[in-house]
Amino acid sequence: MAGDQKAKGKKEQVKGKVKEAIGRATGNERMEAEGRAAQSKGDARQAKEKAKDVFKH
């Protein structure tokens, strides 16, 4: 299950980076902000899963 959450976090990070890049390229500030938000959400999910792994061992 933890692997699924880690993968989901990574997917959110990548999706956010793409969205941010498209927003920046097109001058769409809202899309750029949404991309940064998605990256942050992915970062938080990754950090949570890493913390769980530390306490598991």
C-alpha cells in the first residue's frame, strides 16, 4: 500500500511540473499556480510516506 501512495505522490509531482510549465509557456498564471499546488501536494504525500517508512523499521 505504501508503494501505491509513493507512486501517487510522484505522479502528482510530475503532473504539477507539466501543468506549471504549460501555464508558464502560455502565460496562464492560474494554470501555473495549480501546477505548483499539485507539486506541493505530491511533495507532502512523499514526505508522509517516507516518515511512515522511518517509523516502520
